[in-house]
Amino acid sequence: MAAHLKKRVYEEYSKVIQIPPEEAPQKKLRLSKPSKSAALHIDLCKASGSTEALQYLLQFARKSVEADSVEGVIRILLEHYYKETDNSVRLKIVSLLGLLSKTKGFSPDCIVDDVKNTTTTQRLIEMACKHLADTYFGVRNKCLEVLGHLGTVDSPLSRDGEAHPSLSGLRDVQSVISDYFGDQEPRVRTAAIKAMLQLHERGMKINQIIYEQACRLLSDDYEQVRSAAVQMVWVLSQLYPESIVPIPSSNEEVRLVDDSFGKISHMVNDGSWMVRVQAAKTLGSMLQVSHYFLEQTLDKKLMSDLRRKRTAHERAKELYASGEFSSGRKWADDAPKERLDTNAVNLIASGACGAFVHGLEDEMYEVRIAAVEALSLLAQSSPSFAEKCLDFLVDMFNDEIEEVRLQSIHVLREISTNIILREDQLDTVLAVLEDKSRDIREALHELICYTNVSNKECVQLALLELLKNLNKYPTDRNSVWKCLKFLGSRHPTLVLPLVPELLSTHPYFDTPEPDMDDPAYIAVLVLVFNAAQACPTMSSLFSDHTFRHYAYLRDSLSHLVPALRLAGRGVELVGSAAGPGSVESAQVFLQDSLNRTNTIHSLEAPGSQDLLDFTIRDLQRLGELQTELAGAADFCATYLRCQLLLMKALQEKFWNMAVPLCLKQNVMATAAARQILEETYKLEFVYSGLERRQVATVHHVRLQARALQLVLTARTRKGLEPLVSSCDKFLQEVDSFQRQFLTELPHFQESFVGKLLELMPRLSSCKTVELIKILQSTLRQSSMLPLTLPQQLHRATATIIEPTGESDNPLKFTTGLVVALDIDATLEHVQDPQSRVKVQVLYPDGQAHVITPKPGDFRKPGPDRHRLITQVYLSHSAWTDPGHVEVSLLLAYSSSTSSKPSWADSTDSLPPPEGAIEGTIPFSKSVKVLIMPKPARR
């Protein structure tokens, strides 16, 4: 009987249902008719007057309108109704609206709200126009604000508030608002400018006529008016950059963008520092300005290109008219002379000359920062301007405010590709290396990495100053080494003549071998080896110990020392990056490894475990050799490790034995399930760049681990009461998976979760024992899901720079008090580090403290890179001997949220799961610090 039942259960669970393929429905051809609303709109737009518009409406009234076109026709009629001023035309439109609303099959409810909103808007605009003449400035301000938010360019308005007066009294909204540019109250003038800017933000094009009025407001007595006028002039310069405007009191003309640039440049000398900041920032966004106007901002004297010069014919005519001729007694008394009247400059105001010079010398550091940022934007778009502003930016390195110095370094880094530093400029730049601020020094190291110098003396000067920096600030070691790496690779021909001096070699005599523990000597080798990568003849200048030192540094500092082909001395070292296309071949190897594992259809297939073991080992080694593919290789290895653990836990001999006979195996399977869960959270939250399908695959493995835990719990515990809530929670997770990854379900049809979804109606109503049996059989029969890799996949990593853990001197402090421990770490590919990165301190007695750094402790030196510089406070009771505490970085996560923007948008509407799991994942190597709490003195 038992065998018979077992056979029936097996047949029921192994039954395969084949669904016949559905035939694709045939596409139907639909013939569309011309739109009635479009035709009516064209006719009304062609009408030259009210009489012609009325004729078009009468002709349209004789035509029939289909039910599906009524809504569009009504909207066109309503739009023309609010524009029309003739009462007869408006009356005809109203009658047509009444007839159209009675059309069968049309519901007027769809446009009732639009009509209400339009009517309310029109009444508000009329009310605002009516009260614009109020004596209280606050009323006028609010009326102008209403016009800015609700007015339209094509809607006629009147000052007296009448709905539709005579044609002579109609004006557009821009004309009404611009009348208040000259209001006696400065707050009203400001509101008028902001209302005009609001029209621009709503997509309405401002008339060019307003430009002259906006320029006059730049000299207003009120600060807020001038600030708003600067923004208005900038908007008009972006709308009409190529328009020609005349210059007052002359016959000359210039482009509007050049004229506005000169006027805004003049505002850099404004009496208000807030206006100066806004003017400087605005200049940085005017990229269409002519080069001679741009270069004039760096010279306080007026350039000859920006003033009108008289021709030789005009000068000769003036000389002839004066009746004066050269007597020959005075040298060069007949030389052509031209006197410049500073009050009659034609093309640019004299106050605008040297705008950036004034901005960089301003007493307010906010103005100086704004000027530096504007120089950055303009220099990036003009290489010639970048060369001319180089001296000014270098001078800002000596500013008294740290923020200004730091911003100047960042700006020079952004334009470094367009410039070459001279020796005097480099000397000024390198002087900043003595700054006490670590941020300043590291920003300067980053600048030198991407800077081009002119000669070998510059390279030697940079090396000497960096070695002084290394000696004064030993904590800058990694940053200095990285800086010299790029300096050598960018200037190989300049480093070549310096090699004998740098390595202290002699053509005839042997020189002593330097100490490999000296950071300065390592810095020199990093410079030389990176230069040798592009200069093959440099290796002939190396001594024997230099080759040995290269082999040592290539293994210990592979990220700083490139792979070189060094032959001729019995040494030939070819690194992994020596051959072309090595990254491509590694990608092919990675994909081939995944394709081999995709052939595993069953987790219990013979040889599958060995294949997974070998593939995991190969992927781990690949990640060590190719740093570009380290994230992808580690992700694949972790996923395959989960599958291997699941395979070992589901071995057939383990499940066919009685529970008391396999207690050890049961414990191992429980530990494997727990480890799989931990690995899935690591796969989801430690790696960035995952696509929706990869996240669904990770969740699928997590469901398998949950099912394994549930089955193991049922095998080891007595009674079914504790399993009821666990089974309900598991079914909720399956349902959440279905809703969250609905579009990815076709890829999971033959998987574990696909089979569960087919049995979902049965699972929801069956008993607990039956549910456990179904989970066990489905879990053992499930196949391994193939893994696909996204284009970009990176692993979040952290490297603790300080403390190094190499010191044998303990940190001593009194029991009950605290000691500050400086933490310096580099974070790579960490999303939202301010809320996710934690510092863990583990004491020898097992106590663990988790500290959350302050948001201000994080810096972002580059894309996908962060720097954590913080302090943690240690405290403990008295110890008899010094002991080590372990410091590490943790990455916090929560299963209710995800940091994957590529797929999280589609899950915003889902309710958060109950009992969201939160935890932390170690993502850095721990560093041991020796401390010694001393007993307090009495």
C-alpha cells in the first residue's frame, strides 16, 4: 500500500503539462479619417478677422461630426473662444458647444474639469489685471505673481480688468508686466522681473524688446532688482544670441550675447556681494560669447579690439582740416596719433574690463569661488582662453581661504588637458604641498597626475617636492606613489635623461644597492618603471639590483608598477597586461566558464560538483589577474558557490536516511542554507550595476535557501505548530517574488519558483505536511538557473589606509576615558556611503562596537570613489597587557530597499514586505591596532 501511494505521489509531482503555443493574432488594417478638429483649427488660424472666422464656423456647423472627434473639436472651440474678442463669434462658438455636447456616444464630463479650470484661470487673470493699480505694493506684487504663473503670451489683457474691451485697449501679458519694470516701489520692480522669468520657465518665449528695459534695471538702486535683472539679461542672451543690437551714442552694432556679456561683466563690480556672486556665476554659462570679449575679462586695460579705430583716411582728413603740417624740426611730429577717450568706448563698458581679475581679487571669498568656477566652465570650452587664465588660477593657490584653494586646484585639474605648465607656474603649484590640509595635498597630487610639464627640469622639480612631501607627511605615501605613476607615464621622454641620476648608476663603478624599505626609493622606482613602459631603451640603463627590485614591486605593488618586457640581463618578465587584447580574452574566458556551468540541468547530475569546484577556482584566479573583471568574476564565483552549497545539501543519500542517523549531515545542511542566505544578500547589495534579471536570479536562490531551511526545520523538530507561521511567511515571499519580478517570470518557467507558482493555488490550501513534501520534492528536482552578466558590474570595496596595523607601540589611555583613533579609508563603487558605511571595532573580549561616521567625513575625489576620513573613540576597562582591537568597515543593507536604480523604479508601487531583514556585510580587511588601557591613578 505504501509503495502504491508513493508511486501515485511521484506521478502527481512529476507530471508535465504541455501548453500548446498560441497563434499570434492577425493584425487588422485600420483606415483613419482626417481629423475634424485639425481641419477646424487650420481654418480658424487662417481667418484674418472676426467676419471670416464667423464664416468658417457657419460652414463647420453644417457638417456632421463623429463621436470620437467631438472632444478634440470642443477643445479647439474653447481655445478660440478665450482668444476671440468679437461677441458674435463668441456667441456662435457657445451655440456650437451646446450642439456638440448632445452628440450620441459623447460624454461631456471629460472636458468639464478643463472648462472649469480655464474659466477660473481667466477670472484670476482678470482680477489680477484689475488690481494692478492698487496703491499697496503687496497687492501689486501678488497680481504680478498671478500673471507670471497663469498668464499666456497669446491671451489679450487689459489694465482696467475688463474681460474684452476695445481692440485699442488690448495688450499681451508681457507688455502689462513690463510696465511695472519702472514702478516706484523696488519690490514691485523685482516682482515684475520674476513674473517675466516665470513666463520663460513655463515655456513661453520672451520678447526681445524687453532687453533694453532689463539692461536699464542693471543700474537700479535696489539690490534685489539688480540681481533679478542679471538673470533676465542672461535669459534673453540665450534666447537671441545672434541678434544685433546697437550701442548707445554710436553707430556700432554687436551681437546680443556679446553685449549682455559685457553688461553682466560690469556687475562683477557691483556694491552688493550677492549680486557679484550671481554675476560671476552667470558669466560661466555664457559659452557663445566672442573670444575677444572673453579675453577682455582678464585684462583691466581696454584691448584695441574692443574700441573703434579711425581709418588712415579719416586721420588725414582731420589733419588737413586743421591746417597743420610738419615743419621737420621735431622728430616724429607727423606720426599718426590716436587719442582714446575712456568715456567714449564703443563695444564694452570700461567697468567690465578685467571682470574676472576683479572677481578673483574680491574681498568676499564667495565671489572668488564663483569667479573660479566660471573660469572653469569657460576654459573648458575655449583652449586659448584656458592658456590665458592659467596664471590667474595658479595665483589662487595662495589664497587665504582653504575652500578657495581647493576649488582652484579642482578647476585646474579639469582644464589640465588643454595646458602645459611652465617651470615658474609649476613652482607655485608645488608650493602648496606644504599645506597642512590633507584634502589640499591630495587634490594637488590628483592635479599633478594629469598635468603636462614643459621640460625635464619640471619633472625633476616635481619629484623633489613630492619626496619632501613624503618625508614631511608619511601618511601621503599612497597618494604620492600614485601621483608619480601618472607623472612617469605622461612624460617618458623627459624622464629618460634623468634615469642615471635618479637610480644613482655609474657606467664604470658599482653603486650600493638602495634600501627597498625606503618609501622615497620606491617612489623613484614607480616613476622610472612607468616611464619605461613607453620607452623601451630605458631598461639598458638599469643595474642588476634594479631588475630584482622590479620583480619585487611587480608582485607587491602591481597596481603601481606596470608589466614590462625586460630582457638582456637574464630576466624576462612579461605581465598579464603585456599582450594586446588580454582583457577581451579574459572576458571570453569568463563567458566560456559560465557556458560550461549552464550545461548542468540537474543539481544531482554526476560530475556537476567537480565542474562547479573547478569553475569557482578559475574565476577567483581570473579576478586576481584582471582587476577590470574582478567584480564580474567574483560575482559569478559567489553565485556558483551558492549553487554548490545547495547541491551538497540536497544529496540523495542524506534525504533517504532517517533523521537520527544523519544528525551531522543535518547540521551541515542547516549551515549551508544559512551561508547561502548570507551570500545572496552580498550578491544583491555589495555589487553595483546589476540588471533586473540578475536581481531576480539572486532572489530565486534566496527562495531556495528559505525552502531548504523550512524542510530541515520540519525534519528535526517535533510538532507542526511552529511551522505554520513559517510556511505562511514563505508563501508570502513567493507571492512577493511574483509581483516584484512579473516581467522576468518567463525566464523562470522550469525553475524552482516557476514550479511553485504553478502549484500556488494548491499550496495555499494544503496542509503543512503536504506543503513540506511538495517543497522537498520540488527543491530536489529543480534545475540550476543560467547566469547572464550585465555590461558593467563592480564590487564595492574598501581599503583602510590608516591605521596601518604595523606599529608595535600601543596606544595608551586611562581606563574610563577615551582615545581617538584616526581612520582613513578609500571606498570604491559604494552607493550612498553616508548612510550605508559603518566602522566596527572588535575588542579582544568579544565586544563589538559599530560606529556611524558623520556625513561630513566623506569626500568624493572622483567618480565611483569616496574617501572616509574620520575618528573613532576607543574605551575599555583596565588590561594587564596590551591587546589588539580589530577595525573594519561594514556595509549596511535592508531587504526592504535596494540600491539598484535600474530596476527599483518598477517596484515603487509595491507594499514593503513585513519583517524586512537588516544587517551588515564586511567589505574591507580588518586592521589590528595595539592598545593598552591603564588603571586610573588614585
